[in-house]
Amino acid sequence: MRLIIDGDGSPVKEEVIQLGEKFQLPVLIVTSIDHYTDKKEPNFVRFIYVDKGADRADYEIVKLLETGDILVTQDYGLASLALPKGARVFHHSGEEYKKETIDILLNQRYMSAQMRKAGKKTKGPKAFTQKDRQNFYEMLNKILLKELKE
């Protein structure tokens, strides 16, 4: 099991790294070269940089995913590609993407895009708070405790 982060816009990288250390799990952060950092991370954390371009990080993540991995992403499209590979996929809000509901989320995304094309305004995501960050940490900690106990 690995913890994989869709790193371009993830606000919970540090929380995932903390949990990777706690549970002795490797952490992969896949991100565009635009987000390059020379920040020193622990040895169990590996950055994978991809070229600029739409969905490049997503394609790399799908290629790397293995059954049992845990992916953190806010991208419904990526989640829909990861689920059939046997990964568990979580939004940084703590919600788990499920095979039974991913089509509904993709349809909502499509409808919102159509509305924006037609000139209508749609709501963006609400601001990510410290409480959201704590909720994510607690949720993933609980999942990992359960997964690694079995």
C-alpha cells in the first residue's frame, strides 16, 4: 500500500506525509514541473514531476496506481480512472469516491461546465479551513488503522 497525492492543488500534502511516517508507508506526490520544490522531505516521500500540460499528472498517476494504493485527489475524472484499478480514492474533504457514486459526480461536473459555457455562474469550492484539514487527517488515520489491522 502506498499513499499517492495528486499534488498540483492538494492542500493536504503535509497531513498525508505525517500519516505516511506514522504508518511507515511510502508517499508519492505526482505534480507538474511547474510545482517543483527543492524542499527536503523524508526518505519515504518521493516526488514525481511531469511535464506541463492538461492531465499529465493524472495520466502518470493512473500508470503508477496498484491495487490497494490510496489516492488523494479532488479530480473526479482521475478518481473515475483510479477506482477500477483497485485503489481507494479520497477527496481532501475526507469523502471517499465510490464506484456507485462516481458517475453522479462526473455528470454534475459536466452539467456545471455546460452552465458556465452558457454564461451562467456556478459556485466554486468553499475555502479549505483548518477544521477541514483536521477532519481529513482524522478520517485517513482511521482508514489506515483499519486497513493495516486487517
